[in-house]
Amino acid sequence: MLFKYSRDDYGRGELVFTGDWAIGLLVGIAAFAAIAITAVLLWQRKGAGVAQRITVGLLQFGVVLVVLAMLQQPALKTETLKTGENTLALVLDNSQSMQYGDGASRLDRGREQLAAAAASLDPLALTMRRFELAATATSVTSFEATQPSGSATSLAASLQAVLAEARSSSLAAIVLVSDGVDTAGGPSAEQLLELASFGVPIHTIAVGRDRMPEDLELTQVDVPAKALPGSTLTARVSIRHDAPGTTRIKVYDGDELLVSDPVTLQPDANTTSVWLDIEPTNTGHRQLSFSVDPLSDERELRNNRLATLTNIEGQSYRILYFEGEPRWEYKFLRRAIADDAELHLVSLLGVSPNKFYRQGLESPQQLEDGFPTTRAELFAYDALIIGSVAAASFSPQQLAIMRDFVSERGGSLLLLAGPHGLGNGGWGQSTLADLLPARLPPSATDTFVRKKAPAALTPQGAMLPMLRLADTAASNRRSWDELPDVADYQQTGSLKPAASALLNVNTDSGAQPLLITQPFGRGHTFIFATGGTWRWQMSLPVDDQRHETFWRQFLRGLVATAPPRVSVSAVAAASTLRLRAEFRDAAFGPAADLNAFAAVAHEQGASRMIDLLPSPGEPGVYVADIESALAGSWYVEAVAERDGEPFGIARTSTYADPGQAEFSSIRSNAAALRRLSAATGGRHLEPDAIGALADLVRYSSAGITEAVYRPVWDAPIVLLLLLLLKSGEWLLRRHWKSI
Amino acid sequence: MTVIGLCILGNQALAEVNYRDIPMQAEFHFARLAFGVNGRQFSSSRGEPWLRDWPEAEFHFLQGVRRMTRLSAEGDSRQVSLTNDALFDYPVIYAVKVGYWFLSNQEIERLREYLLRGGFLIVDDFHGPIEWAQFAVSMRKVFPGRAIVDIPDEDEIFHVHYDLDDRQQIPGINSIYSGVSWEHPLGVPEYWRGIYDDHGRIMVAINFNMDLGDAWEHADDAIYPEPLTALAYRIGINYLIYAMTH
């Protein structure tokens, strides 16, 4: 111990002088010593060189400075916890994931480590408070009876509860033992900041393994909450694994096997994601169960399955198609979706300069005055198709509501090619130009080409269900490759950064985008740079359904993203069922001042009515939480009324499995614990380094502390420095001989 | 200039060309159906029945189409046969003198396929029971299970662009010269008939005991009554707009 104390001591302390000597006196002594040394060297050592005299003088003066510094009594000042006046919180994760373990369970190991930690802190005479941690924290007197029973874990919520409960006492630190599995998905950056604001360091100790090559884990299943009957659902499934291999993924609707696909687990990644096409055969609320076959030596099978609920329900979507001139595409597009009960196409065709022809009308008055001029009229549709018609054909007001239709209503806008469409129609210079996914050429350039050309899938397009003409990726690509040429195409200009090209057209001058899309506000915009897919219908045998399939799926894709005027969602988080209903008026403005409530029913029959309350800061949004939600399927019907008149109704369903979350991720998450300790000024400790905890807690900045001064003048380094200075002078004099 | 134009059109029709290779210059090209007569293949001879009224009929009619609608229609006339794949690039075809046509089994198959895919056939300028029988026999082979029916007045085809409740027999020019409304002694009255698909859409529009082609062809002839020409234009335009919307 050259410096007498450890580096950590110097790091957390402050070097101060505790002597009573006046600074002026010390400076005077130093000055006198400097003069005396100089005089002696000048008078006694006339034979020596100047450099030699200066060197010897500096070494002698150094000795004087060291001695003077020691006279001022240097000391290390550190803040340490005041013995017997502080509290320490010991927190043990008792969620169900802590029951795992090789031999002893994670909980047993955690209990041992906290006991060891408490023992090492005995000298500080701390008041020990103990908490069990799961969805929230519970104060206990001992961990002896603690069982891994928590069905959910929220590290942030639990630690906030600990800090809140211990706020009245002088809490010096928190010691947390956990596997880091947080079923609430946190702690988030905001939660870490909030925890850090308490100023109490949280020291963490991880238990459990973060790599389990013998285990597969179905970590995520994304399925649309609703779908139309007869449509193909695309599910994204993620499998966590720590070793390469193969497995098989299965999807059931009740007892009916819908999908059984082999999956190769990626050798260079620990998560493999696959896309599954599911074709439910039944309608209504369907519980889809996903499972992966276990590995040969896999023990925990509960994380190999996940269930979700989706609603296969007929719903009518309304599409408005405005076409500026009679075209084959108009006719064949209408025919392609004529048998689709869910898609209702209302069209307005400019037959002559003074006459529009309306089709698909729901009332004789519909579109009587032409294209809609009010938000309410246009927003009644889910998607809008603009054909071969110039932007100048619309009034500024109509263009403005078309813009709002996409950005606020969340509708989809599709622009088709044509002699008066896209660039030719001046859309690139219109007020809607920034909505569009491409920088359209100016209208002075004729970009519409009446020449046959083949369409081709792009890699992005090949991934989209709405462009799927066959079951497998290979057969889908082949199916596209074998399609007849489209009758025409139009140049689109360069794509915008957020745009994706889903189809290309192969022209004499190379490939160019044919189908492009980009999100804008709440909605999406599309450019389909042809008016000639009708050739697919006319050139293929009558029983070939690719033309019909394309338009049905494409238009379904357009309307699927358009939010309804009234919607409700139910999300199961741990044991809470969170309801969120959104009500909008005909112009899609937020509907406030509603009386909103929900009828909630569980699959076993229990049902109740609950009030939906306005969500602060979110006009038109009404929320409610159902605590202690039972596992199983939940059906929700949100209803609103205004002044006693019905306003709207929406339905949804969800599947809750509060306990499953603890088993869905059994690998320990030490990284989360490291983030937690780093954000709060604590330390993440390995199980074999618990001995360091005593010093970490002793010098904690939180709690009640006192200053301790520890002398430094007698540190070995001081004596060594004096010896070096004097021995150096002696050696130099012997060497030079003349001084 | 008109004469020169007609000469050019004439040369085009008489040439043996692969119509698939002719690029489209507009959304709509008038396509006339070529068919054989009395068991022989069709030819491009000027006297062939399928070329009756060509090219003046479509030359005049298309000018009316361009003037009275927004339809992008080219002024030329193209000819297609049922055996040529180019048939499917023309979703509307026009056939005259179908009382003389002779369709092979292959042509019958192709016509059925064409109509079921969404094609539209307008037949015109055939008169009397004998010609009707020949046409009806052929169409029964095309659609054994579909009847040829009278199109009711309220059908959309008579209202899609013009309201055509007041229709009358449109005769050929010779009937005008003779002071009668029919071309065949038994060619009265006129019939507006059609064949529907399973969705209630007309696939074949049949002008029986009438000659719209002559009304178009002689639109510039002072002898031919202007009201009949105007009616023929309106009927033809309604057929086109219907075919492009249904």
C-alpha cells in the first residue's frame, strides 16, 4: 500500500490539508529556503557548472517543499454512512421465472446471495428492509417463506414501489437479485431516468443463464387482429434459440391444424423469424395456437407455444374510384371485385365533358354533384382511386380534403396511370405532390406510353400478402413472371426516400417502378403506373383468376390500413386488460363529450359493463383497465352515445394468459440489470463479487453520511519521495565530483 | 384528303398483317370481326360480307365518338379474326352480316372464351328469318345454355350515356331509296336483343333487322335521314360506353 489507501478510496474521497500553519508563513519559509540554497550553492561551489548547481538546488528545494506539505497534515476526506442510522433495501425477484435453475432454483440462489450480502454489511449496523419483487414490490420480514409465485414482472414498477415505501427512512441503497426477466418489457429509458431521480444507487446481482442451447422459445407472434373471410392471414413468428438446428412450427385453430412448416434455425443469430400464411376456414373470433416442436433435450416446454385471437369477420369497405375517361381498366377493375362482398366500389366516370356516369351507388343522391366537396362525404370511404384525370380538374378545396383524407382520415390514395394521370395530369406540381411516393415529371412531358411491357415483382413486393398470387414464394414469383404484359405504363420519376417499389415494369430502356407506396400521416399513398392490367384478364383463360386475385388483394390491402371511425382495442398486459376506444365524428374529428361504456365478456360467460373514461390529453379516446383479468378469450363491445343518441359501436377480442409471460422468456437478462445499476449509480455484481458490496454501500452518497478524515502524511510514498530526492542529490554529487 | 385517308385504310385492311404487333395509339380501336362464309376461310376481298360498309362506317362513327365522349378513340379500323390472339387486345368487336357467317368449332370455342373473359360483341346488318337462323344456330353452339333475349327498355345499355327509350328501325341505304324501313320483306319489326352473362351483363348486343353500319356510313349523304343517323350514333356510343363500364 504505497499510497496507504486504495484507488477507490482516493476516487470517492477528496484530498484536503488539515494543518493550522498559515499559508503566508509556509510561503515565507519556502522563499527563505530557496534563497539560502541559492546562496550556499553560489558561495561554496564555485568550481561546478551552472546546470549542475541548478539541478542540486532543485532537489534540495524539493525536499523542503515535501517537508512543508507534511507539516500542513494532508488527509483524505470521505463521506461514509453514519453507523446505525441508515436503511438498506434487499429485493428478491419472486416471479415464476425464478423457479428455473440447474440444481438449485434461481430463487434459492438469490436468497443465498442476499443472505451473504446482508452478512457482509453487518459492521454498518444498517436497518435491513426486505421486499419481494414481481409485478410490484411487497414488503416482507424475511425471505425464508418466499416462493416463485409472481405471474408477471415489472422491474421499474416494483423498484418505484420500494423507493416510495422507503422514502421516509434514510435509504442508502437497494440490492436487487433477479434474473432480469421483465414481462412488462422494461425498464424503459424513461423509467430508468425516473428511478435515477431518487438518487438511491441500485446494486444488482443476476441469477440464471442467459444462454440455453437446449431450449427453444417462441418469443413473438404477430397476427392481424381482424381479417376478412377468405383472406390469407400473414403471421410473423420469432423463435429464440442459442444453437442452430431445425424444428417445425404448427398453427392450430382449435383442433384443426392450419399450418405445419419446417423451420431452419439460423446458425449465426439467436432469433429466427419466419412468415406464415394462414388460411382460417372458420369465421368469428378464432383462437390461433402457435407451437414449435421441442429440441431433443428440451425440458421447459411452456415457452414453446403462444396463443392469439383474431376476428375473421365480414366487413364492408367502401372505395371511391374517380376516372376521367372511359377506359378498359375501369371496366375490368370493377369486374375483378364484383364478387367480393367486402369491397364496395363506388365509381364516378367522366364519360363526356358534361356528364359523369355513376356506378355502385348506395343511394340515388350519392355523388350527384360529382366528386365530394366535404370531409364528411369523402371520409365515408376507406380508399380513393384517381384514374386518368388531371389535378386541375379538382378545386383547391377538393384537393385539400383529399390530402386530409390520407393524413388525418388514414385512408389510402391510389393514383393510376393514364393520358391525363400522374405526371401528365400535373399531379407532380399539385398541392398533393408531397403525399405521393415519387417525384412525378412535369406535365409538359408526355410520360404515358401505350406499349406492352411485363410487370415484375420486386423483393419488397414479394413479401407482401396483397401481391401474392400463389402459395409459395417460388410459385408466386413464377406466377408473376408468367403474367401477360400490361397494356401500357407511365414514367414515375424518382422515388422519395420513404417510398417502396413493389412492382417494376421492364421496358425497352430497362426496369422502372410500376407500383410504389409510401406512408403519409395516418394513411398511405400508392402510384400504380399502368392502366393496362386488363390485358391479364383478356389474355388469360377465363378460369385463371390472377387478375381478380390481384385486384381483390390489392384493394383489400388499401382499405385494411384505414382506421374505422369507431374502434376499440383490448391489450392484455400481465393481469390487466387495457381497453382503449377511439370515437371520431363523420369528418373524423375527435368526438368528445360522449357517454362511453364497454360490455366485456369472458369466454366462460362472466360479463360486465364498465365505463370508459376520457383519456387525458387524447381527445376522442376513452379508456378503462380491468384488473385481475382471467386467462382466456375476452370479447369487448365499446358503445358511445351523445345526448341519448347512439354514436357508434365497435367490437374486438383478445386472448389473455397472464401466467404465460413468465415462461415465455426464461433466459436471464443481465443486460437489463446492468442498465438499471448504471443508470442509478449502482454497480452490477457477479455472484462471486458480493464482497465488494460492503465498500459500495459504506460510501453510498444516499442516506445519512458523515465526513471522515484519514491522514496521508505517513503514507509510504512520502518517505520514499524524500529518500529519492536526497539519494538522487548524493549520487549526482558523486558522479560530478566537482560539487 | 378524305379519299386519301380511305385509301390508306383500305390498303391496311387488305394487307395480311399480324395485328398483335400493331401498337395501340389510343384506348379504343374499332375492331371489325373477320369470318368465313359458306365453309371457307375469310379473305380480305372487298366484297366479303364481314367488310360491308367498311371503312366509311367506322370512319364516320369514330368522329362522333370522339366529339361526343371523352373516349380516347383512334380513327382507324382494325380487323381481327377469332383465331388470331390479337382478338383479346380488342375488348369490343363489331360484326356485320352474321347471317352469312360460318364459324368452325375452333372459332366457336374462341368466341365463347372471348366473351366470358369480358369481351363484347356487337352484331349488325342482318335481316330476315334465314339470316337469323344461321346466326342463332352459331350462338347456340357458343352458349348452349344461354338464350338470346330481347333487351328490355330499362336495361342500362339504353341509358348509360343517352336515354334511348324512343328507338326505331334503322334501315340500310337501299331501303331509304325504296322508301321502306326494312331490307328484307320479312325483316320487320326491328329487334334489340342480347345475350347476358351470369352477372346480368350483356355480352352480345344484337341489332336484328337493322343496319347501323349504313347509317354511320351514309352520315354524309343528304338522302339518309339525319334523325336515323343521329340515333345510330347514339346507339353505337351507348354500346361502347356500356362495354367499357360493365
